[in-house]
Amino acid sequence: MRRIALLLAVVALAACNNDSTSPNGSVVGSYSLRTVNGNPLPYTFSNGSVLVSDQLTLNSNGTYTDVATFSNVNSTPEQGYWSINNNLISFTDQVTNTSYTGSLSGSVLTETFALNSGTLTEVYQRD
């Protein structure tokens, strides 16, 4: 009986260490933007800015950096916090305090943003 109780305690402790709301080591890494609204880069937005690349890095401490490079406007990195729960990734921009979500399927990370002019979908591939 003690063996069963000990085994159950070990299983319970192992389950506690696998917190799905904390950054997961298998998700940590760099992702390169491949498409915007189904179109490959470079992508021209309605305001004329041209996105030539975007590198998203998810760090193991729950922070992220997203550096978008444009051909005709200044590029500024976005920094913030991320968490994951059942392949749903939540991002919070540290500067603007804006939150948005994404999903992860294998090595493909998809982010969707609601804009005044509609929806923007970005698809990243893990490097």
C-alpha cells in the first residue's frame, strides 16, 4: 500500500512541474515570419510601409523580442512577455501593454490581430 501511495505522490509531483501556463522549453527559440495574410515577404501594408523580415524570439524566462525590419520606415523591436496553455500563446507588449494571442502547431506559430481595416494574420516558422 505504501508503494502505491509513494507512486501516486511521485506522479502528482511530476504533474505539478509540468505547468502548461509557464513557458515551455520546446517552444523557446527563434521564429522567422514567412507570410502576412497568406502573402510571402516582402509585404506592403496599406500605408505603404514594406515589411521585409520579422524575427520573433521566445526566451525561456517568459519574455520575447519581435524585430520587424521595413525597407522604407524605421524598425523598432517589440518586447514583452509570453505564456502558453494548450498551444495557445498569449503575448503582452511591455511598452504599449497591448495583448494578443497566437497558436502553435508543430514548428509553425500563427498570430492573428484585429485591425480597423480587418484582420492581420502572420505565420512564423521556427528556425
